[in-house]
Amino acid sequence: MMTNEINNSGGSTSVGVKSVERLYDECSEESFKTFGAILQTQKPKSDEEYVDYLITSIGIEDGMKLLDAGCGFCGPSSYFAQRKDVTIDAVTVSQVQVDIAKRRLKELDIEDKVQVQKGDYHQLDKIFPENSYDIVFFLESFGHCVSPHEVISGAFKLLKPGGYLYIKDTFLAPTFTAEHYKIQQEMLKDLEKIYSYRIPSVQTVLSIVREFGFYISFVKQKGFNEDPEVIQDFEKLFGLTEVHAKAMKSPYPLFETLELKFQKMFKESGFRQKKMDTIEQTIKELVGIWQEAMVNRDIATCHELRADNYIETTPSGDAYTKEESLALLSSPSVVIESFDTGDIEVRHYENTAVAIFRSTTKCKFNETDFRGTFFYTIVFVNSDGRWQVLVSHASAIPYLAGQSVGTFTPTPVKQNSQMANRQTTTVNHQNPATIISMIPNRVKSWLKEKIKNAAKENVNPTPVQQGNNYLPYIPYKYGENSFLIPKSQNEKVETCDLGLPIPPTNLWLGYSASKEGYLSSGETHVKKMLEIVNASDFSFNKGDRILDLGCGAGRMIRHLKSLSETCEIWGTDINAESIFWCKHNLSPPFNFAVTTKIPHLPFADNSLKFIYCGSLFTHIDDLVETWLLELNRVLAPDGRIYITIHDNNTMELFDGKYSFYGGVKWMKSHEIYQEAKGNLRMLSIGRDSDSQVFYDIDYFCKTLNQMFEIISVTQEAYFFQTAILLKIKAVI
């Protein structure tokens, strides 16, 4: 050990640490009498049940060396040492806690297995030896840290290559409105003032661990029910009763208890690049390792094989960075089952090599089986004797997959085998020369020039853009030749508080990672929408017809259940799978229909009293005016239209409190986005229904004024989007 004293240099960090030290020195004797050895609120009633759960979740095994950071009375650690053959170092900022812990450890006769000392876990690398621990864990102690970056940096240095960082704590829940954010910030101030707790966001932690090269093992909600009596007693002891009461009055979720686990990358990946007789042999073996790593979800190897400026382009034209590619492979919704690869042709250009081959890939996406046959082009670069992938690209083989050139749809495993056999006999796909001959000369020339430049300049080559799939709508069971919806479906569907079924996660459209978040976001957006509409001297009457245009799987429409008793409510969407689910599960009380991207709605003139489009015009690029005219046609003379858009204010929010939000980093990374920030009228990142569309608010309102009267404009009404309420212009 290097030292066992708190380092008091460090300015605000030192001040924050001292406040935590005083807190526990004053309260520890009483808290030990009240709670025993485990001073945590988020735990089940049984300590034994809790510890057994932690052993499994953390991944504690015999022979490991652990570090308990913010150990309290060493309650969990003492249990770990009794149940497993492990050694544990523990550190707490409170000398009172150290004294109590040492007394307990002596009584349990495990002083040789658990060593506890006073110290500041912001200075872990100054207290403990580097590269020494299999696991560093924080159990409801991470929130006391003043500088998460310092703490995670120290943990990284102490972990062995391949070791794990585990955090179980309270984190900020996502905020959906300005009011939500304000309430949450007020609560944070109270918690820091009373309890010296600084609850971070998950995004803050994730950005730091990625910086240090951790692999994300999981981010999950706790797998047990907490004991409410423990929470109440804890709040009384630490003076948090009023804070909790204030939180319970909030209409929004403010915090969530999560478990986070990260693995420190190996200095060397799980494979070693063997010295082959030829570069061709090396590249062929690396292709095999590349595919095997994806099948086995070996993220460490996938990370090592990809260059830092790696670019991956898909048959549909999407492009992914190294980080995005690894995140996709880590997702539980994506499972790559196998690659059936033919002969590999390798071309070598100095420090660059290109592998070209055909492969049939089997995978699952959200439990649905898919198979596709592709031409793969993988570009390797050699840096300091080590080959890594700079670019990978896959092109669908249309006559094997029943596709048109330039598009890709994952093809379900069940295919017409006779047709496939007849088609595959026309070309010898196992012959690399045949494969290369099928690549257009202009593409080969482009590729050769680009990889030479990339190798010399170490820059990202521009990916070849495939055509977007401009289907008028997304069919049900897309890619299958036929489908059946049985009369009786016996699946058990979970319901919400309204008694309505909750859709499967693959239909949530990324609105949340939890059912609570998915449901509460819909409720929040409907509540805000109705607040804006009701303020416009508008009311719903018996027999009124309402339309949710772009309803998805009913995230918002479900919260209009009370209106369905007197009004006729419709939901439409271009995604047939979502609509079929809604028809089966939400009708009655609602009505649903599949519509298309073509600006026409199956409703009579002036027949809709209220139309709302949540985040719909954020994905319409070329046909904005035509869609507005169609809405004008079907809206009743005294009706209202509620739409949300990305605007100038959205861009400002992207640089502020929504900078962590899913997709924001991707949008901001586009060069055209940065150009638009100073000169925006309209911006579309991507095209067709895959677009993200932004407007200058004045320009968009000028467009609206040609057809409607603008009643109100409300910023942050729908996450970071601005809401606009409209009615038909009065005829003079």
C-alpha cells in the first residue's frame, strides 16, 4: 500500500470529500445500530438474498482479488469473503466506518481476507497497486464522488486487463420537458446539500468509460424489489424525508436504480496475429477471426480488429463508426448466428490489403430469423506490423435474395429453395475471379484509389452510398411471400395501468429502454399536447373524430382512452407491423389503418376535428407542403392540428442538456449539420422516411401561413422538439 491518508489537495474535490467524511463520521454509529453492516437503501429485505444476487450479478468467483470502493462497514465484502475464496481490499472516507468494519471483520475472523483502510476513492491509484484487481465495485457509493472522471480513471489503472468495473447506484432518469428537467435539478440540489450526493446521468458514466477503453458488459435495472421500510428509516436518519416527499409529488420519474458493468480491454486481444508465410494467408485467417468474433459476440476481439477510424457500410447505405458498430454487436436484439463463406480473394497494395468474398449470413433481429447472401469487401491496413480493418462493405446479391439492385431487405430463412438453386447455377459464386469480374470497373477503380489514399493519409474513405428503399409503406412480415394471422392468439401480453396491452420492445421506436419510460413519455407528451390545445378555446364534443397520424404502436393514443368513450379515434402509420399489433391489441377502443408516404389520407373532406403528428414532420423531406395541404383538406373548419418539428431551438438544446440524447451525436457529426447551424432554412440529414429534418422556425411558419392560422408555438413540448398548434384560416 502506498498511503492510507486522504490527499487534501485538489480544490473542490477535496471539499466535497470532506463533506462526505463529516457526514459518515457523525451518522455511522447510529446507522450501524439501525441497519447493520449493509448501509444501502436499494436492497431486498433479506441480506442473504441480496448478497447472493450481487455475487452473481458482479461475477465474483473463487481466486479473485476485489476492491470495494466506498465500502461503508464492509457488509457486502464480509459476506463475499465468507461465501467465496477471494481477497478484498476496501476503502472508505470515514474513520468511524473503518473502526466499526475492523471490529466486525475481527469478530468474523476474516481479517486476512478483507483489508479495510481510510482513503479517498478519487485517489485509488495513489493508494493501491495498478493492474492488481479482477473487480472494482461501487455499491451505492458512486453518487458521493465529486469527479466521476477521476474515480473511473483510478479504477481503470487498478484493474487487470480483462478486469471488471461494477457500479450499482441511483442515476438520473431521462427528462422529457423543461418542467421535468427543472424539478430534477431542484431535487439534485437538495440531495447534495443534505446528503452530499451528486447523482450522475448514465450518459456521463458511459462517455467516461468509453474514453478509457472499457467494454460495456451491461446496463440494466436492478433485479430485485427493495424493502420500503429500509428506505423510510434511511431517509429519517439522514434527514431526507422531505426530499423524498417532494419527489413523490413529481408527475415525472426523477431517478432510477441501475447496475452497470464494464470490462477493461486486454492490452492484447483474445487472438494473436500469427506470422504467416504470405500476406494472403494472414488476411484470410483474419477474415475467419473477424467472422468468428461476431458470431461469438467477442467484443474485445472485434474492437482490436477494427482501426480507430473504421467505417462500416451496409447494403442499405447506412454507415457506422467503430463505436457504433461495436454498440450494435453488443445489442441483445442482434444475434449473428453464422457465416457460410466461399473462397476469399485477397489483393495486396503495399500496407493495404483487400479481401473480397461471397458469404451467406444467418442472423436474428428482435427474435426474427433472417438470411442474406452478400458480396463483402474488407479493407485491411498494416500499422506497425499489425493488420486492422479500415473499411468493410457488404452488397446484397439481388437475384439470390429476390431484391432489386441497390436495395436490401433481410430475407427470412424460409425461401423458395428450387428458385434459389436454379438461380445459383447460372454463376460460379465460389470462384473469386467471377466475383471480382461482377464488380463494376468504376467501383474497383474508386476503391483502389480510396484505399491507397486512406493508407497514406490515415483518413476515413467516403463510403459508397447505396440507394434508399423508397417503398410507399413498410409491409407486414416484410420479405415473406405469405403470412397468417390466426383467429386465436394465445400469447400473454402485459398491460399498463390503463388496462391496455404494452407492445413488444421492437415496436417502441427507441423512445425508451424500459416499459416505464416508454409509457410515461407517451403520457407526458399527451398531457402537454392537451394542455396546449385546451388553452386555444377548444373542446372535444361527442362524435368528434380524432387522428393520430404516425401512431406507431400506440405510445400516445393509449392515453386518450377516456376520450374514446365519446369520440371516434383513429391511428394510422406506414409501418404495417405496428398497425397490425394495434388492431389486435388496442381495437377497441381505437381504430387503426395502414397508410402510405404518399400525401393522401382515407378520410373525407373536413371530417377530422383534431389531428396530431408527434415527430412526423421531422421525417418528411420533399413532400412537406403537399402533406400540409392534405391535412388542410381533411380538417374540420373549427378543428385543430398539432405538429412537432426540429427547429433552431432544438439545435441549441443539442449543444446543452440534450447533448447526450440518442442520435444527437450522430446528427451533429454530419458536416452539413454544422454548416446549417449558421445558415438554416431547411436541413435534411438522410432521405425519405430515414431523414432527420430541421427548420428555421420563421421559415416553417411562413410555409404554414399559406394554409393555416398559427395559434401557438411551444418549445420543448415533445422532448427537444417544438410544437405548433394550427387551425384553418378563416375565409374573409
